[in-house]
Amino acid sequence: MEHTLAKAFCQTGNLKTLLMQGNMPDFVKEFQVLFSAYFGLAFSGSQHSDITMLSYMSHGNGDAPAMMEKPDQLAVLSTETYQDLISCLNEELSPPCYCSQPSPHPDMWIVDPHVQDKQIVTMNRVTFACVSKHVGNSCILFTIVGDNLQHAGEIQRIFIHQQRAIGLNTEFVTEIFFVIQQFQALDDMQAAYDPYHRFSGLPCRLFSRQFMGDRVI
């Protein structure tokens, strides 16, 4: 019975995820009306707490980032968060294109430390918030470049930042960034007591309540 319940749970969760992506055949989309009527628009679950996945899925289904405040009203990032932002921007670039000081290389851009803070954002109808605003909406999953494992974290800060677009000297892109405190993974001894650990096909596991530092994503 436990196997049947777990299988049905995973199948339903996967179906909900596929229906929300909007790229399914027409005959499958017909079920979206039925699912929306039953579950409503507030889909939730591990797939839709993954902020990395949602950043690619949103495409117009969330808050459009825009710098609304005047330049002299913007916040200035701390040195540590500023360096983390630069690392985040360079994460998938080789060679790096963003820096904190003038560079003789013509394709290097200095990152502006000014940002606009937000307390809440919506991505693909899923709400995320700073932990100081709403604890439940601050808990997220995310992935790191080069690592397929999902990591868990807590949103400490949300901000909007504008930087030069790669390859376009005169154009800027505006994006939403999150300062995350990442939860530590369980060590081998602790993982032995994780009730989900023995189900290798179930994408679910426990994390420690201890943090392992901040990260900008």
C-alpha cells in the first residue's frame, strides 16, 4: 500500500508540473482546465519550490523586474554581497565578463553595487518572500551550476539589479536576485536516520537546520 501511495503521489506531482509548463500537446492541455478547477492556480510542491527551475519557467508569468526608485534612493550592497553578486553573474561565463574595478579588457563590465530591495516576488504564480516577511515562503530549493543535486535554503534578501547585457555595449538587463542562506546537508551518520533516504527514486531528503553561509542566486 505504501508503494502505491508513493507512486500515485509522484505521478500526480509530475503531471501538475508538466501541465504548468505550457508546452504539452493539445490533448493533454485539456486536462489543465480540470486540474485548475480542482487544485486552483496555487500549485505547490518540490518542483515549484525550485527557484532555479522557476526562473526559466516564468517568462512573463511573474513580476517583471523594474528599477522603480530614483538612483539616490537605491540601496548599496555590502562588500561581501557585492562580491557574491559578481560571482553569480560570472557563474556560467568563461572567461568572466563582470568585475568590481576597471579592467584593460574591453569585454569586462564593472558591476553597479546599487540595488532595489523587495520583500516579495511572484514567479509563475508561486510567491517567494524574505524570511523577515514570511517564513514559509522563504524556504526554497535551488541548484548550483555543475551540480545536479537540489539544495535547500532560506531567502534572506531579495533585490533587483541592472547590469550590462553580454555582447551589447549599450543595453542593460534587469533581473531579480536572492540572497540565500544555504542549509547544511546531513552527514553520513545523520543521513542514516533520514526516513526518505532508502527511497532512491524519491526526490526528497532532510537537511540540517544549520546554515553553511550566504549565496547570491
